[in-house]
Amino acid sequence: MGPSGIEIFIILVIALVIFGPKKLPEMGKSLGKAIREFKSAGDEIKDEITKAADEMNKDDDDDKTIKPPKST
């Protein structure tokens, strides 16, 4: 259950009182930028994992030929 409209409004009013009207937009921009960077980093990690998994699957497909056991 997320915060309701009234709770968000109260938080914004408190933030406005604490930080002032000049600093609040700057903080919002910084927060938005940080969130975008985290999402971008997450997407890059997901792409790398998918790429590695695809390469592993490709290697597994190449190894489907039956080879005789090595004799000692």
C-alpha cells in the first residue's frame, strides 16, 4: 500500500518549509537524475547477463556431438 494523496501533500509541504522554495526544484532535478542513472545501470547489467546467458546457450548447442571417453 503506497502513500495516499494527503500524505504526499504533507510531505511536500514539510519539505518546502525545511528546504525553501529555491532549493526544492534543484533537489527534484537531482533526484530524477539519480533515478534515471540507477535505471540505466540496471538495464546495462540486465543486458550483460542476458548476453552472457545467450553465449552460454550457444556454446551448449555446439557441444551436442557425442565424443568417446578418453582412454587412460
